[in-house]
Amino acid sequence: MLGRRYEGENCSAARTLELVGERWSLLIVRNAMFAGMTRFTEFQRSLGVAPNILTKRLAEFVEAGLFELQGPGPAAGYRRAHRVG
């Protein structure tokens, strides 16, 4: 992420930067949390981010457990994952 890993850091801020430190990432999270956006097209339209970049960021968020994918195919939406603990 931005050419920097924080593997040696035992710090929540460093771990967060690894996940959302890339360009567009915080804006995607912001729009999901505060504007209620859930669909790929909503994120793309509001941010003007390239589809390949948006696809990559959303997949990273799902893999990390930050977002969950809801529904199949093009109608799928994303929502914030509910974490326990």
C-alpha cells in the first residue's frame, strides 16, 4: 500500500493504513458508511474511479472482512461487515 508495509508494527493505525491507505480506499469506505452506498455503480458514479481500481479495492475489503458481498452477479451490493470482538 503506497509502497510501504507495516508488518513489523504492532499498531492498529499501521494495520489500518495497510488496508485503507491506497488511493480511493478511504473515499469508498466513507461513501459506504456515511452516504449509504452499496452498489458498484453508485461508488463509481460518485467517485469517478476507474472500474478496475474499484473492483480491486472492493475485493480487498471483502477479503479483509471489512465489507460483505450481498447477492449474486451485477445486482450484488456491498455492506459493512459486522465484526465481533
